Amino acid sequence: MAPSALQQRRTHNTLLFQKLLNLRDGASPFTLVLDTLEQGSGPVVREFARRAKMSKTKTIFISFTTLRKKTPFEPDIFISARGKQLAALRAEILSCTPPPAPPASTAVSPKTLLIIDNLHPLCTPQYASHLSTFLSSLLISPQISLLSTYHADTPIPLSSQTSSSAYTPHPLTTLLYLSTAILTLTALPQILSQKRARDKSLVEPVYNIASYQEGVLVSLPSRRTGEEGVVIHMELRRRSGRGVVEDFVLTRSSPSTTYPSQVPNIILLDEHPLYSTNFTQPETSEGEEEPQSTFNLGLTEKQKRDRENVVLPYFDAQKDVGSSGEGGRILYDMGAEDREDFDDEEDEI
């Protein structure tokens, strides 16, 4: 049986996400990761770095707020951007990247992954107007990919929006316009609690700063067994202009695997056992349609035998229906008690 359109779409989107993580064929020159205080970008960045190391891709970590000893992985080159001007920082970064191959040359330069831990220092009033120019100047070769993190719930000073003109867009708007892939991260317990509320036709809960509760920065919903993971909302913008949107779950491997902390599992959100429904539609032959229900409409062999052995009342009245014209008569034998209540005058009426 040929796979359905839904299965083809899920398989295609999964392959695109794997291609994005593996940095294959320039899937996304600029990938933007939107995280929160509740769910940081550490697991996703570590997965990018792990796959880059496996494919022998050079990793350059550009740090604005992360200390060298606090780096979640071991990069090939660590560059501290704290207190440096953009021109000097750009020159230092490009000096560590391989030069682009000449147009007439057939040689291919090695792949390089640039990781920026925090984009907020570039969104300040001092550098907001140069944000687009600086990020674009780092991508001098198709073999260079940029992975940057933006904290969605960290406010930006209002003066940064009016640094040069009243029509200057917000830095986040600029980043969303430049990025070719956007990964929005959410904690798995929050997504599951919202789905449970939707299934019961209740109002979905709101977490973190979006709840607008005074003094609440991080919400801590009750975590159940198996709810550890990160939900990744992928928006991949392809060269054709068509966007691909899909939700994935990044979880740790089971303890039985060889490297449980280094090789996470990536599955579709709809296929997660705690998110998907328990009902599975039975397979039917081509051309036949069966009613969809959440309970079993069939009978077991024992139920069929019991049904055949049941003797229905007035069964004899159903014999010879249509042959003699007497089928369907009501057979009724009057008992002794019924005779006492029987009145001939009422019967005549």
C-alpha cells in the first residue's frame, strides 16, 4: 500500500530537519534559535556541535556572555566578543575561517559553523543599526553556516528602537527577516499541559512572562514521567520561497543506549507517545470505508455464538413473511390474570 500524503509530508519534513542539523548542502546559511528562560538553547546547540564534529566541520564559538569553562561543548576556536568593536570582531572571526575558493577553482573549502551564544549585545542602541550588515558580512562563503541564539523573553531597551530613525524596525524583526531557518524552543511539559487542556475544551495555560503575572519569570509546571524534552518548532525557508513548518521533540536517549547523554532522539511531536492519541485507525481494503469510532464496533466469536443462541419473543410470528401475507402477526396468549381484567364491552368498543 502506498504511503498516505500525511506520511509523505512527515517523512519529507523529518529529512529536511536532519539535513538542517547536519549542515548539508547549505540547508540554512543563517539559523536563528529563539529560546526562553524556561527552555534554553543548550540542547539544540549541543546537537549542532555534535554533528559538526562528526562531519569534521570546523566550529567557531563567538561568546558575548558565556565563559570559556562554561561552554556546553568543546569548540575548535573560542572567540570572546566582550568589549570589542564590530570591525575588530569581524576581522578576528574571518581570520579563523578558511578563505573562499576562487570562482574558477573546483576545490571546495571545508565547512565552518559559526555559533553566537547571545545576540542581545548586538541589538543594543550602539550596534542595532549595524546588525544586518555585521551578520551578513560573516557569510563570505557557501560553506559557512551561522547559528545564533536570541532570548525571546529578555527585553531590549526602548532607546534601541529609536537609535537612528522612527522607522527603524525592531532588532528581532530584522533577525526574523535575515534568517533562513527559525527554531522556536518550548519545554515539552508546557506543550503537553496545553494539549490536555484542549482535549478537555478548557482554556490553555500560559507560562513564563506571557502569563503577565507580577514577579513570574519562569513557570515550573508539574513534570510527569517521560516529559523530559524540548519541543522545536521549525520554520525552514527554502530557496524556492516555500516555507516548511513542523514540530519536533528532542529527548535524551534511553539509559540502555551506549551514549545516552550524547546521542539524543529526534521524533515528530505528533508521534510522541504522550502527545499522540491512543486510537489507531484500522486498515481497510481499497474502495471500502468503515465508520471511524473511538470504540470497537465488532463482535468476538463468543459474542456471535451467544447472540445466535438467544430466543427472541414472538419469533414464530416472523415466519413466512410475505409468502402468505400473515407474517408479522402479534402472537399473544391470554393468561388467567389477564382474563379477569378482560371486559367484553370494552373489547367491543
